[in-house]
Amino acid sequence: MSSWSVSPFPPVQQLSELTIGTTLHENGGQSRRVTMLVSHPGWIYKEYRVEPVGPEIERLDRLVHHPHTLVPADLHLVNGNTSWPATRVVDVGRTTGVCLPIAPPEFSREVTMRAGKRTITLQVDLLALPGVDQLRRDIPGQSLPARVAVCASLAEVGALLERCGLVYLDWSFANAFWSPAGLAAYVIDVDGCSFGARPQIQSHNWDDPLVPQHTLADNGVDRFRVALLVARCLTAQRGPGVIDHVRRLGDVDVALTPVRDLLLRALMASRTGDRPSLTRLSAALTSAATGLSGDGGQLPFTTDPPAMGGSGVTGWRTIDRTKSRTTRPRREPTVPGPRRLQPPRTTPVNPAPGSRTPVNRIPTPPPRGTEQVPGSGTVGRPFPPLVQPSGGSPVATAFLIFICALALLLFVVSVLL
Amino acid sequence: MSSPYQTKVNCLPTYILIDTSSSMRPVEATLNETMEYLYDELIMSPRISDFAHISLISFNTQAHVVLEMTDIQQITALPQIECLGVTNFTEAFRVLRERIEQDVPMLDAAGRAVLRPVAFVLTDGQPTDIEGRITQNWREEYWRLVDPNWRRHPNVVPFGFGGATADVLKEMSTIDGAAFLAEDSGNSESLRKIFATLLNTLVASAQHNQLQLPAEVDGFIRVSQDIIE
């Protein structure tokens, strides 16, 4: 496993001595491109869009050197949970980028997609989903204790950076990975950290209401964004309603009450200085991770039912991520114009005068009470079994009444006789 | 106690209008494959589908909403498209306008800040009437769709290949230079490139929280007002 401590690079590396391999990303954030290094397996080269000069070079060098100053526990975090820059890369005297370790394999997973198997990096984007939606992606559904453990790891990295006086700012769904097996988080793009405050960066859907863009941002912003990321991963709620779900965390398990209180303070404080430190959040999450009861309760979220509907094409290919099977649709007569889907369910919406064009919708899900049979091609979500109304079926009730009436009649007849 | 964080999240209503006329039959399999590819990519990047809400409209003699603007998490099946009929843009634009009128209020009611919708039009032919004759009659419905006086008028970004022509694509585009015509690669390859471009466009748009269109598309000519056939 590559990590800062086993870096094969000198503090400043000549670009000419690197063999560039496959491009992983282009034009993302501050980088022009990110490539694999054929010359150094397990490492990537991040080429900057804008050449760092003056203080920026000093900052990078200080960052590359910084782990030397850390205690063993913190160094362990740097190695296991961050993509910390190992060297500054120069080309003919100009700084062009940095080399960073690749995340360990436990932060990736082979999943079955419609086009076949593929290995994906597990961004926390996929953690901040309800368990059923994770299963639909061939990813194990994450329990609340698992989410708490991953978030504890994430906050621990945040706390480390905060202790070091490093301001990260770039917390988002894309900049942290997670390991379902190790229940750990891995933070990338650490090379963007500054020592002390710097101008706020634009980060859509992660906007800090108290620190607008272009104003100076310090660890107060990190506290807000880490809290928001943790809140989204814990509750699987991605929109503005996340706060309402955070409020309910304490009801799910009392062990989460301190976490709930810290998250609410971080997200709702009216001054950045009132936001609790990431060390406190990290400690609360770590404590909750060990204090949660067995199953840890269910997340306080609800999931909308699948959309219902019908038609317009020749059929539908069901989505069964675990087997990648396709249910071949029955083909209908090839007549242009409206047609019905399998199963047929159409809803006319504002048809033009004289038109019978249906609005095509999602096909009807399996009937309630069925469960997904592995490999059957049945669509994703199992449905709860049918609950019979108390008192049994109407037929049984009618039969019972009939028998009672007959017995009563026989009794009356026998008395009269 | 109210939260300063409770702000609306932007979303981009995204319509993909796919020409499924009979001339598309040779690429029918590719069309179905590439839709799977797009779905796979979007489903594995929830942050993109948080932003771009996608609806699929197929059009030939008539137009059909084959995938409503639903949350991608809720999609349990993908449409199997079959190509037949003529290239009736009038119907396509009529249905698109209808859907925008329904979808935008729905997204607004869901607490989203709704950006101007975008419609990507994929076609391999010229506009025809229902008899299959080339016609200019589509313009009336098109102008109703993009009428600036209609608050919800969308941006239209056409991609053409096969028998599509630059002048029609140029006329359909609402943004100068945002119309693309395949050079000479096969239709299947063009279709794959279009879907890859669509995906990249959505990724970039989600990243910037607003519509980001490609400056260039590999294998396509960018049709703009400056290009004369």
C-alpha cells in the first residue's frame, strides 16, 4: 500500500523521471489532469491547472514535510486515511504538480452494472444514500453503526487537520472515500490545504451561510462542512431537510444524542466561533460507534415508493444490479404511435383533442407480498408481505355467519317441535 | 430555531429527446445500450442526479414520454426503444412544452431552485410531416417552445448525425454554437459519442451548479452562426 511514509520520492521530484500512465480525471477543480504513474505503481501525478509560485510553493513544501512533525498516532492517520502529498513535482524549474498515494483497495469495490462488472471507488456520495438504494447499486446496505464508524473516521481526519492548523475547505461527496469492510474514511486532495485561513472556495450545496465566497475562511468552515457531510452520511438525507433528520438522531439511539447536539450546533450556530471543534465531533462519533446497540436502530428516514406507470416503448429492461440480468420484453406489433408497456398502465395527461397519446411512465412494480428472488430479474425493492385485516377474509366471515344462522334455525325448529 | 443552512438546492430539468423514426432502426440496439450506459454512470454518481433531473422523450410519428422526470433512484426499469415512423418534430416540441409545464412546478414544490430546463435533441434526419415529407411546419411549435415570453422556455441543444443537416440544427439551437453535427463516423459511433458528451455535460454542470455545454465534441462539427454550408 502506498502512503506518505513509504514515499519513493525526494521532497522535490523531477517530472522527467516520472512515467505518466492512464489519465484518471481531467479538468477537475485545481487540477488539469490526474494520471497514474507507470514508473511508481500505487502513486498518481496531479498536474495543476495554474502554476504555483512564491508562497504557494512554500506551502506545498511545508505540507509535504509536515508529517515528519507528527506523533505516531497522527502519522498513522495520515498514512491510512489520507492522500497526503509526498513530493512537489517540477519541470525545468517550474512547479507542475504533486505526487499522491492511491487510496488502498479497500476503498474500491467491484460492482455489477448493466454493462458488466466494474471496479468503482466508493466515494461517500454513495454512503449518503439509504441502504435500499445502496443495495440497488450492488453495494452492501450500510447500517447506522457502520455509518457512525465511517463518520468517526472522517471526523478524525478533520480533527487531525484542525490540530495541525490546516484549513481544508473542500469537503464534499467526491473528496472522501469509504470502506464498507474497514468502516474507515479516506480523504483526498489534501494538497489543497492551507496553513491558516484563506479565501473561501466555491462549493455548491456545501455553502457555508456564514462565510460567503471570497471572504477569509478558516477551520470554522471546515467544522460546518464536516458536520454537513457527517449529517448527510448518517441520515442518508442529501437535501436541506437533513437538519430535521439530525434532530431525530437522539430518538434512534440515545448514544447518538451528543453527536446530534454537536451537529446541530455546527450547522445552526449564528457565529462561526460557536461551532464545536472537529476533535469534539470526532470523540462523540467514536464514543457513539462503540455505544450503539447491536443493530443500532433504523435510520430516521423514509423512502418514497417507486414511481408507478406504463407505456410508450416496446418494453422495459428491469434493473437487477446483483445479477445484471435483463428481462427481455415481449415485443408488440410494430405500429408507430402509442403503445403499451409491460405491464400496461397508462395515464393520459392533457391529450390533444382527438389524440389518444398516452403518457409513458415507469412500469408497475411487482405485486405487494413478492420478494426479490436472486437471479429472477425481479426489480429491486422487496415489498412487505400483505397484512390481512383482522377477522379474516369476507368469505370466511360470511360462511361463519351462515353456519351460525343454520345452527340457530335448527335449534329454534327443534324447540318448536 | 431555524437553520441558516435551509436554502434551496439548484436543479436542472434535463430532457433528452430521441429521434426513434424508422431511419434510426440500424442504431436501435446502440440506442438501447447507450441508455443503459448513461443510467449506469448516473446511478453511481448520486450527486449528479441530485442536480440534473432527467426525462426521456422519444419521438417519431408521435412523441412519448418514455421516462418521466422522476428521481433516478426510483427508476426500476429502462425503456426498450423501437424505431419506426417519421421524424415529427412538431409533436416532439409540443410534448416537451407540456412536460416542462408539469415538471417545473413539481420540482419547485419539492423545494428545489429550478434552473432553465435544457433539451438535448438527438436526430438522424430532417423534420417531416406525418406522411414523411420534409417540412418546415415544425417551426411554429418550436417558436412556441422557445418563446422568451414563456417564463419556462428551455435551452435547446441539438445533436445531429446521418441525414441531419447543419441548417436545421443551427435553427433549433437556442445557444449560439451549441449545435453539433457528426462528421463522417458511423451512426452508432456518433450516438455513443453523443451519450458520452451528455454525461460529461451533466457532470460539469453538476460541478458548477449550472448548465455547462461542451466547447467541442470529438467527431462532431460545432454548428454556429459563423459556419456557412
